[in-house]
Amino acid sequence: MAINNTRLSTTGATTVFDAVGQQAITVIYLCNTTVTACTATVFVIDSGDGTASSASNMVYSQLSLAANATHVISMEKLILDDNDLIKVQASVANCITVTVSSIAV
């Protein structure tokens, strides 16, 4: 099992996971580490998709995170192929830390 931690330092969509081979995502944690509320938008992007970070590959839109709150996204079975991406966009820079747990398939 692998863990990737990413601090979202901008308000642009940031790659938080880049699959190497086939990988299953087991859980994603979105942690607001500030005293300010913010939102997170999550994208799952196929490696061949030229519309990265668009509504066509959005899985969560403006998920509200209260100050100092964590939201857990449990995955039933999200299987990613080589070079598929997970990106997250925060409404406020330096507000959210994202942790992705994965396992090779």
C-alpha cells in the first residue's frame, strides 16, 4: 500500500496522484488545516483525456470543508490505469492537505 500526501498551495487543480501501472485507490482524505472554511473539487482523469480538470471528469464539486475539518472519501473500487490522474482544486491556497492511499492491482 502506498500513501501520497499533497498540500494544495494554489487554487489551481493540483495533481495529487499519478498512477504507475494499474492501481486501486482505497481512500482519499481532504483535511482543512486552517481556521477558515474552504472547498475542494476532485477530478479523476483518464491518461488519454484532453479535457483535464473539467466538468466531464469531476467526481466531487465544491465539497465544503469547515475550519479544521477532514472529509474522508472511501472508495469501493476506483481502479486507475498507468498515467491516470487524480487532481484536487482548493478554493483557498494552503488550506487543504490531500492524502491518497493506493494499492497495486
